[in-house]
Amino acid sequence: MTGLPRAWNRTRLGLKVVAIVACTTVAGAQTRVTPPKNKYTPQQDVEIGREAAAEVRREYPIIDDRQITSYLDTLGRRLVSAAPADLKNEAFEYSFTPVNLKDINAFALPGGPMFVNRGMFAAASSEGEVAGVMAHELSHVLLRHGTANATKAQGFQLGALAGAIAGAVIGGNVGQVISQGSQFGLGTWLLKYSREYEKQADLLGAQIMARAGYDPLDLGRMFETIQKQANGTPPQWLSSHPNPGNRSQYIAEEASKLKIGPRPSENGFTSVKSRFNTLPPAKSMAELERAGGGGGGGGREGEAPASVGTIGEAVPLPARKYRTARGGDLFQVSVPTNWTAVSSTNSVKFVPQNAYGSVRGQTVLTHGVQLGVARSTSRDLREATDSLVRAFVESNPDMRQAGESVAVRISNRNGIGTPLVGRSALGGTERVGVYTTLLADGNLFYYLTVVPEDQSQAYGAAFDHVGKSIRLNDR
């Protein structure tokens, strides 16, 4: 297994959830939905969405069936045509792509790319229900919620937390994200919205549906279906789209204010549902992760494995022998010989057996180290570090700083070490160390250590060796 690819320091998007909404009701008229404050341009939305969509198409089992893709594109274009003119942007690049996953999920990326899981069609009883979810996702695009989130992120530009906050969970709580273990966490930070943003998307989505000829009540019915199928474990869609409360009620209230346009023919919906049955069986997201992405097997040179052993099984102590590993052209490091490299676009982890894998549908790291880059707007090390640590803590409610930051040396340059504590996926407390230094281009290099508190002494020497062995090659 190699380290990071040469292009590993490309900007990626990691976004912090914020709460903001601007919905005011005009008496006797539909609710006016106003986009939140956004300092980024629509062209930046497009750039982000284009890059993220390419990643999705690499990692997810995209359906290449002319009948299904044509149907979904027609439905998507109909909804775009029904969107308010003042929210449309000529720069946006809309696309509508079916995915052969049985999870009930759909998501739209900044700038226009939308992906709809086969499971969403399976759960829907009418075209209007699918159109409702798509109109909701389209509303996130039109209101530019993704980059509105980034506008509120302090200290980092778009892509700042890439590799640092994107998909895997350090600790045991679902949804508490701190580090990217694979590309499957893409939606977690690109698409995780506040309840206020969700209500905006519900209301605007209902308005778009009505203009496109669909009953907005179908949107409420689909949400009820998704909720009923939760069975104690929320579907993937609900994990990134929290229920604002009284959802069906306020959608029904909004529907009462709207005039529904001419109803389109739904003949294509039935035939497309039948067409899905001719495809290979759909996988679940968990099965896809175990397979290594894209529906294929993992384990090829340079790819990140979906897991390293089994979480909960015994984790061996660090070997006393070390080997040299590289992170693309950026760094080299010495790690225990019994640790496996898990690389992604912006970071690389080195983990022992049974320390990296899935727990309750989330990828977790219980022991080991991660090295990566966060793109900072500040060339002040303290300010950049504080922003990164704050993002870690804010994204993990059970994580907190465990002491004062201290000066350290990383690759013969000034650095800062910050101790954190959180909840381990194995139960109890875990210790997390965050060590940072600035790169020549002004970005922030970080070295992260993770271990359960009761094993911290056993890993101390290995963590110290790894940290002292880091050699940066950016100058």
C-alpha cells in the first residue's frame, strides 16, 4: 500500500453545519424563501460540485441505463424549469444521475449535480414523491446552502477541512465527524444541513413541485415513508437532512397557498420502476464500503481499504520495528511495521489491525495516526491551529480540549501540539493529539494521534517516534 497520490493536496470541500434561515410569510401568498448570506460566487459552487461529482462517479455504482437516465434527466429538467427565476444561475451545471444503491438517499452537490439512489424509487409510490425529494435537493442548490455553510466557517477557505473533517468518525457517536477515512463521507460535510436550511428546502421544494404540476403533499408523504422505514436506524437521507419538526404540517400549510400547474404524465414512473428490476441487485452503502467503492473490490495499490480488521477485536501493540512510508511528494514518515496505510485524497492514516472499520454504519478510527493538510486563510500558525482545533471540537459534541496547547517541533520547524479527549467507539474515553505546522504555501500540515485512554501509555513511544520522524519536502 502506498501513501498519498501526488495530487493529494488539491483543495477539497469540508463544510461546517451552521444554523441560519430567512423565511417570512406574506399574507395570502406563498412563503418567501431568501438565500442565506454567502460570500462565495456561483462559479465557486460549480467548481466544488464538479470536482465532488467526479469523485462520486468514481466511488459509487452509477447506473448506465438509457431508459432510467433519460427519465431522471427529464424529471430533473422539469423541476429546474419550475424554479424561481431569481434563484436560477446561468453558471450552474445541472445533472441527474441514478445510483445502484438500495439505501433511501438522494443528494445534490453545489452548482447542480444531483444523485438519486435506486432505493428512493423503491420506497416511492408515485412520481410525485420522487419529484418531491428531487425538488428539495434542488432547493439546496438554488439557495446555495453548501457555500453558505462555508461562509460561516471561521479561519478556513473552501476545502479547508478537506481530509480533516469529511467522513470517518473518531469516537463512538454517529454523525460526529473528525477525519476522512475514505471518500464515502463526501455527503457528510458537503450535504449535512441545519434544520433551518431543511425547512427552507422543504418550502421552496413544495413551491417548485406545484409549478411543475406535482402535489406538494407528495413531499410530505415521502418524508413520512422515509421515517417509517427507519426502524430505529435512520436512513442515510435523514442522517444528513434532519427533521425540522412538524414537517408534514408546514408542508401541508404551504401547499394550501399554492396553485398546482398541469399534471405531467406519470407513465414513465411505472416503467422505470420495472426497468430497475432488470439491473444487477443494488448494494447497500455499507456493502459498497466493504467492497472498496465503485462496486468493485478494494485492496489495489494506492487504494484505501474499507477496513483494517474488525472493530472490537483485539488491537495489537505497535511493533518495535519501523518502516519508511511516503505521502506523495510532500512527506516521509517512519511507522510501525504492523500498521497499514489507509490513504485518501488529502490525508493518510497508519493503523494497526482491528483499529479502522465500520461501527453502526460509520467508519471509525480507534488507534493510530493520521497525517494531512488543511487549507488555511491565515499564515499565523496559532490562528490557523485554533481554527482547525475549533472545527474538530465543534463537529464532535463529546470532544473537548484537554489542556493548553504547547510548542513542538515538526520536521525542524515550529509547531503546536493540542491535546483533546473524546468518546471512543470501543467505549470509555480516547485521547487525541493534534500537532500542526505551516507549509511553505501557507497551508496547515497536521499530525493526529488517536488511542483509547487506557492504552495511551502503550502507544506513547510509537506516537513520539512517528512524530519525530516526519520529514516535510515542501520547501
